[in-house]
Amino acid sequence: MTAAALTSPDAVAPAVTTVALADSPDLLRLLPRDGALSWVRRGEGLVGWGEADRLEVSGPGALAEAAAWWADRSAGLVVDDGVGVPGSGPVVFGSIAFDPAAGTSVFVVPEVVVGRRADVTWLTTTGDVDPREVLAAAGPLPPAPARLRYADGVLDPASWCSAVAAAVARIDDGDLAKVVLARDLLVTADAPLDPRRLLERLADRFPDCWTFAVDGLLGATPELLLRRTGRELSARVLAGTAPRGAGAEDERLAVGLMDSAKDRAEHALAVDSLVRALDPYCTALSVPDGPSLLTLANVRHLATDVTGTQRRSGRRGSAGLLELVDAVHPTAAVCGTPPDRAAAVIAELEGFDRGRYAGPVGWLDADGDGEFGLALRCAQLSDDDPCSARLFAGCGIVAGSDPAAELAETQSKFAAVQAALES
């Protein structure tokens, strides 16, 4: 079942205008309190606000329907784009359910987008929007909440560890090779949570991550599911995690992660699942022989950057970005191996509906270029209570996984958003 877009079929499509900006404002500082949309890394990317159009979609073929909706909408627009780079002109932000057939995916066309790529900064407006008012829309940030209260989500730590132990037993019995189990944490503040503060703090602490916000789901993801620029495709696969330490301990933990047979096996499963899904669409794929270390403020990950060139012809050669995202998601990095069996174990043991957590999140322009990451290290702001949010963190469970160690890993991942909330 799908929800229709806000624009009726007979409505006149609004004009879309993109102009270059002489200055380079801090993108996240431009965002208003409500309706923030973001995809920013190291000061570059896109921010947006307002809703020129919106699609909520679910059910079998959800992403195909979303792709057709965006193609039809883009084709009918009157566009004046004086910049002509990926992300200028018409843009839609998307936040896709972990299970697109069962959950609801959200696509938002902003009234206003400000973007930056290298030394080019631009402003895109849809409809009758005054640019002079746009850049003055953001107000000052309120102070951080004086008090935050945390509560267990669906499973308390002991129950979650029991679920991990049950998953390891399934793996030992040969039912599957890997499953990713997540847990949730509830937070309540003594004042409304301001998404701008959370986004700014995450961007400051995790500059190598993509700071995202779509429809109240916001966070900083280190994992790029898929980028498309013309025919060029790229992805960053993460699996295998170790905490940070102080001094010599930090180096010991880094070496231990690179030398860990368990973590390297988990990582290989994630890379293989992406490559298998992407290979039919590509004339060539480049995959490094082994992972590198991605070092973040609170954890390290094993990382592999995969690049490819999309086929020119044939059905798979004409695939758009949303079709490619549909083909590769969910990878073993957020689901498991084999994916159908892992998904069944997740539904049985995890205890909650992931919604859009661990689903693709990002943007798409009218030329088919765009970027989608995975919604990790994130919080879902409550629709009913502006002082409340739900945090998520997950771990890849393989043979030899220790429930206590996996619990500690989730706590390290929760800490990324908790620190941003508390500062």
C-alpha cells in the first residue's frame, strides 16, 4: 500500500531555479528548527528544508514506484540550473525502510536546497521562494538540555545478550553465517530536542561520516551504500569494529582489529554480498585485496572501498540509482548471510521494528546522480513528544561472537549520539 504524493496529477509543476552563491556558508548552520534535511561530510553536501512534494511508499516494488514517481516529477519541471553539477537542480532526499516492502519509506522534495561541492556553492529553490529570506531563515541554537534520561528499549541488556547467544547457536548449527542484531535505547530530555544541535555536534565529532537528516531520522553514518556519478559507482563497506583506547592501548586495539580472524571473516561476508549484488550491473568492479582501518572518534572499523563502472546498455545498464540501491540492500553489513535467513532471525530475536534504521538514506537528483548511505549511529525523533527520541545500535554476529563484547560494542555506538545530545 502506498501514500500518494502531495502534488496532484493535474497540478502545474513549479519552476526550479539554481544559482551560484559567492560565499560559502556553513551548511548545517542554515537549517531551520523544523523540517531539516541534510547530507553533509567535511562541509560539503546538501541541506534543505520546506516541502515542495513528498512521497511515502511501502509494499512490494516500493522503490520501483518511488523511482517512477521521481522520474515523472522531474520530467515535468521547468528547470533553470546555472551550476550544472551533481546535486544542483531538482533534488529529492530519501529515507528508505530497512525492509522497503514492510516498512514505510519517505521521499521529500525540499523547497530550498543549499549545496557545496569543492569550490562551488549553490542555492536551489522550488516554486515561489524568495532567496533573500532563505539564507536568513535559521535561528540561533538553544542551549543543550540540562538533563537527559535514558531507558532500555524493547530488550534490556541481559535479554539482548541472550538473543545474541541464541544467534551464535544458530550459526554454530549451520543455519546461517552471520546476522546483524540491533538494540534500541530511549532518551527523554527536559526540553525539546533540537535537530540542528545534534547534527552540528555529530558533524564536528565525526567529520569523515555523512551527517544526515530526513523526516526526523538523523545521525552520522560512516557507511556509504552507493554513490552514482554518471556511470561511475562507489561504495564503502564497513564490518568489524573495535573501541578506541588511550596511548599504547589504542594502537594495540587497532592491531588487534586488523589481525582478528573473526572480524575479517565478518568483513569479507559484507564485501562479498555487495559485490555479488552489484556485479550484474557493472562492466568492471575494483575491490581491494583486504580491508583498511577507518578511525573515528569513538571506534575503529574495517573498511573496504569498492568502485565500479555501470553498463551502458541492456536493462541493467539503464538501471537508475534507486534500482541499484534496491538490488544491493540489505547487505550483510546490516542484515547477514544468507540475507533471507538472517532477516528471519532478526525478526525472531531482535524484538522491534527497525523502521528506517539501517535502511538507505541520502539524495537523488534529476540526472540520476546521488548518494545513499546506511542510517546508522542515528536517532529517530518522536512525532508525538519533541523531548523524546529513540537511538539505535547494532552488531554483526558471527561464529565466536561473545555476547558481552557485542553489548559493549553497541554501547560504544550509542555513545556517538549520546555525546552529541549531551554537549
